[in-house]
Amino acid sequence: MISPEFLYNNIPEKQSKYFFSIIQKIGKEKNIEKGKTIVKLGSSPTFFFYIVEGAFKTSIIKNDKAYILGFTYDGDIDCCPS
């Protein structure tokens, strides 16, 4: 499991290349169009994200108001909050 304290950018380059090669073997690259919802509240996804290029925003709508929880950028790994 990758914990929230895991900082991909802090691991040595040789290990990071190895880690990325594993992700490429077991994962599937997917292009997401801007503004598209990836995960909906209440769902139970079984995946994590490795952002190759671009960024995504995590937000929640409560009482008809959107609240931004955070952003994920190039080279970041993120998972689905529960």
C-alpha cells in the first residue's frame, strides 16, 4: 500500500524509474478530458493515479457549493479518498 506520506519525488532516481516501469506494466494509461469526473462520492474505486502530464482537482459539492480539497500534478501519485 502507498500511504499518504509517500513522496514519490523523494525516492532515488534509479528506484523511481523501476517503480514507474512497474506501474507501466500493471496499469493502463488513460487520457481524461478536462472537467470530466473521475471518481464520484460514495463509489469504491480499486485504483490509484500516477499523473504523467497535467493535473486534476479533487473537490466536493456540499449545500450547492463546491469545495476544493486539493490538486494532483505531474509526477504525483494519488488515490481515491474514502
